[in-house]
Amino acid sequence: MSVHSQVKRVTTHTLREMKQKGEKIAMLTSYDFSMARIVDEAGVDVILVGDSASNVMAGHETTLPITLDQMIYHASSVVRAVKRALVVVDLPFGAYQGNSKEALTSSIRIMKESGAHAVKLEGGIEIKESVERILSAGIPVMGHLGLTPQSIYKFGTYTVRAKEDEEAGHLMHDAKILDEIGCFGIVLEKIPAHLTEKVSKSIDVPTIGIGAGAGADGQVLVVHDLLGITNEFNPRFLRRYANLYDDIKGAVAHYVSDVRSKDFPNESEQY
């Protein structure tokens, strides 16, 4: 990027500075060029190419089926659109669990083939070795604790995590480990608000909450949920800022009706 460029890139360093100044970080998902361009131009700080693409783009019930190749495809599309935001890509299920060598190989592929800026992994102490190995290659890593959707079959439910003292203690311990080994940020998903606040104050790196209350250093939502493109998902933590499901459906129905009634195209819409 040229030194004369108007847009100042958000970096991992920017996020740490924002936390120190008490400025909240806005993070949103994107999975394709057109949406990412809008999200970036609207001023979002971090764009997550989430494995939630498995749900919202591909229609799977869980995040588990999406492959590394598919994540790289989505990430590449997003990177081509983005001028300002930091682009973080989820390592999909099976691309890092239990094998730090594979974790590094997967991360290198994401960075080289998509041009993204960082990767995100779910888990705490059990992925410590993988995180360290990825960091040793100079690849920034974001952690993810609390509800970890890739472990859905282990937990059996998408309910709030860490409500009990023991699990809360483990989460706090994991957050400190991820901070100490060098993660640049940690997503906290569906945990009690008081725990989020406690974790955020006890570590140096920014926390990004989803369904984790206002005590996090930033917030993340799935863009399709925020825009009301998905209309069957209504958790307590979701605020809808638009109702595009109905808007888009209405526009398409209008188009169908205009074609059938021979109203479209009219004389001024042809050559």
C-alpha cells in the first residue's frame, strides 16, 4: 500500500491502542466481495471471515462442514474488497485441532492464498501448542473462548457457557494463557457479562464479545443477522439494524410481477 494512500489500515497494534484508550472495537463478519466493501466503507475495524459461512452462505446446520479451501475462497473475496479493516479468518474445524503442525500449515495457506491479516482459533490451553507454532511463523492469532461452536457435539447445546465457578475459572485461566503466549485479541462468546468484564480487565489484549455483555473491549455480530437477512435466528444478544429479508423478498416479488405483466423492460430500458 502506498504511503500516499488516504486510508489508514487497522492493525493488531491499533486494536491494542484502542483498548488502552478505552475506545470500543467494532467487528463484523463478511464472506464475499460486495458485502465486505460495504462493511469496510461503513467504518468497521475488524472483519471476521467466520466459519459461520458454513451456516449463512452454505446452509449447513453447524460450522463443522466448511473446509479450509472454502474458507480461503471466502477470505480471498473479502480481502479484495477491504481497504481499512483488519481481516481475520477462522481456521475451520479439522484444520488445527490436536495437531500443531497442521495448524501451522493451514494458517500459512490462509495467509498466502487469501492475503488476510490474521487467523482465529477456538479453544484455550488445549490449543496452546498450535497457537505458539502459528505465532512463531509471524502470523497474528486471535483466540476464541466461551461458547465454541466447533465443539457443539461435545457440549451438545448452544447455551451460555461459564455460568458455574469452575468453568469460569478455566475460562479466566485460558484467557490469561492466550494473552501471555501472544494472541492479539480474544473473542468471548455467550458468557455472563460480569465474567466478560473480569476477563477484559485482567488481560492486556482486547476482548471482543458476542452475547457476552458490554464489558468487552469490542463487539462482533454476524452481518446477515444484523441486517435481518436471516430471519429465523433470534437470540437475546442480537440487535437487528435492518429487515432485509422482507425488503429483498419484496423487491424480487415486484420484479417478478413487472416481468409477468410486461411492464419490465419498458421502452426507455431497451436499446
